[in-house]
Amino acid sequence: MIDEDLRARLADLGGHDAAQGSLAGVVVVDVTRVVAGPYCSMVLADLGATVIKVEHPDDPDYTRTFPPMMSGDDGAEMSGFFAQFNRNKLGVTLNLRHAEGAATLERLVAQADVVVENFRPGTMDRLGIGYERLRQINPRLVYAALSGYGQHGPYSARPAYDNSAQATGGLWSMNGAPDGPPIRVGTIIGDLSASLYGVIGVLAALRHAERTGEGQLVDISQQDSVLTLTENAVVSYTVEGKVARPLGNQHPFVRPYEAFACKDGFVFFGGYTDKFWKISCELFGEPGEFERDPGLHMMAARFDEDVYRERVRPIVERWFRDRTKDELERLAGDLVPLSAVKDIGEVVEDPHIAARDMIVDTEYDGFGTLRAFGSPVKLDVTPPRTRGAAPAMGQHTARVLQDLAGMEPDEIERLRRSGTIAWAG
């Protein structure tokens, strides 16, 4: 870890309180783009790490052009997408294809604790700054490599996107309506899950490095990450030979446990246990309805596919069809698992989301306020910092190279003239 004085200077440079955060003092060099990687390093930044985002001066992270775009006072535009996944970072530019750019990265890595990269395996090695080279410079370095298929295996060299992971990790084949074509999960779950597993791997490796002084490679595959999100599909296949198929909103065997139509939309209802089924019958049914059908008292009976389709589901549909989402939540939400299916506008304005500080406001000079998601990690002593801004391209290049890499101003200027570095303005 860096010393207290340097930590304070870097924290001040990023507009943060140097004393905040469980990972205060941890330096992360972030050589990533898009989401699988930037989100990983952003979570580390939220937890207090000093994260230095490295971008090519002529080919920056192309999510800087992704919508939605915020318009600035001077006519400039800023991507809300980029800002959401890169808050709390220091922005540095380096052309890693230049020998001096690679050498400069090595000087940063010598002072760092973690490197995060998400190139296709072999790319960093071809630049001369792969794991084996960087561990020689810094033996305690934690090197997190996020990729589509991991650092080894027959697919490792293949290009990949989130959809590649959903396709090859099994999730795509399971999603969609019964008897319909498979449908991708409606978010970049491969990117996001790989990023979160990357955080877990980094934290575990940091713990080991602190104890022993020994760094290690953290190898995260999007395909691997997606596979672990398939719930019971793997063991259903290995134990019973069953191949998971699209089920729409239903669970493979738990019933009732799906979305049901109501007067103004849909609600999720999960009253499948004996306790919740009895409560639901008393709340929604006619007097004596629970006693009139003892054949549905046992959970195993309600799980039977035919019984559920012919007897249970029609009952639940009758309960909900003439009530609104709000009426149903107010009547039963505190007693049984029943939740309105909310669109993102309703979620952003949800009072519980507000109480949990899950929508945060960040001010950007000249652009106004960006509202983005906060952190689901709640720590009562070292809470995550979630209102920091994302950096302009190369915004902190000169100061980071001076303070962390120990470069003199004339050396920094020479790198700028050669095109190895650049910065906004």
C-alpha cells in the first residue's frame, strides 16, 4: 500500500476524503473498458481504493459515446452510461503500444496493489506488460484478468461479449416463454457477474498478499460467471439427466412462484409454502376457502404441474385480477411474498430505494446532476462513497504521473509531445 501522505494527495486529487473506505490506501491500476472490468474497479473505488483508469489517448473507452448523453453548457456531451460505471476514479491516458507508455505503466504498477484488465488473453503479453512481467516488478501485485472464456482452455482466445457468455454459459437456453425460442436475459448479466466475481477474487487475493507479500493472478471468465447463475440446472442435469428449458415466469418446480396479472399490471407472488398459502387463502379467498380444499394444503400437491395448472393458478388469478398493484401490496406485502412488478421509473422513485440510498446524485460541472444507482454494500463504519464523479479523459494524468510514478514535469511534457499521453483541455 502507498504511504499516508501520498494516499492523502491522491484522495484530494480525486475529491475524496482520504480517511474513508475499507480499502483506503489500496491502489488499483484499471486497464479496462466497457463494463466487464470498469464495474469491478468501480466497486473497489466505492469501497475506498484509489483507482487509476488508464485509457489510450487516441482510443479511449468507447462507452464515453454510449447513450444517454448529458449536454454541457458549452455544447459538449458526456455519457451517463460511462459515468455510472467509472465514478470515483482518476483518469490517466497512456499509449501502451509505445515503449515509453508501457514503461510508464510499469512505474505505476510498481506502486500499486492491483491491476485490473479485460483484454482478450494474450493482449497484455504482446504489449510486454502481461502478468509474468508485472509480477517481476511487483511480487505482491494482484492481477485480475476478466475475459470471455478465461486465461486457459480451448475457447480462451475467442472474442466475446456478454451475449457470448449468456449463450455458452447456459443461461440463454433457459430464458424465454415455454415452447418459444430462447431469449437473452434483458441486461448484461455476463459482464456484471464477472465484474462482481472479480471484486471477490481481488479482495481474497489482497488478503493473501497482505499476509504473505505474495500476489497472484485472478482469472475471471464471463462464461464461468454465467454458469453459476443457472440455479438448479447443472445438478438437475447431472443427477436426473434433465436439460433446463425456457419456463417463462415460472420456477422449475416451486409453485406458485411467478408473475400474475392484476388490474393495472403484474405482481410477483411466491406463496408456495404451507404457511404462506394458508395466509393467502385467508387474505384473498372467500370465507372457508382454505378448509374447502384440503387437497391443496400440502406443498408437494401444489408443486404438481397438473394440479397447479388446473386448480392452484386459477385461484390465484381470481384473487388478483380486480385489484391494483398498490392495493395488493398494501393488503398483503407485509405478510406474504407479494411485490409489484415495477418499471425502472417506478423503481427510481420508490421510497424504499430512496431510504436505502440506492439512487445517488452526482454533480458534474457544466452538465448538471447525474442520478445513478448507488451501492448495495452497506457498511456502518466505512460506508461506500457513491457520489464521486467519473473523470474526464486524461484529467489526472500529469498529477498521477508526478505523484505516483515520481516523474518530473519535463519528463511528463516529453511524453505529451510524443503522443504517449494526453489530457482534456
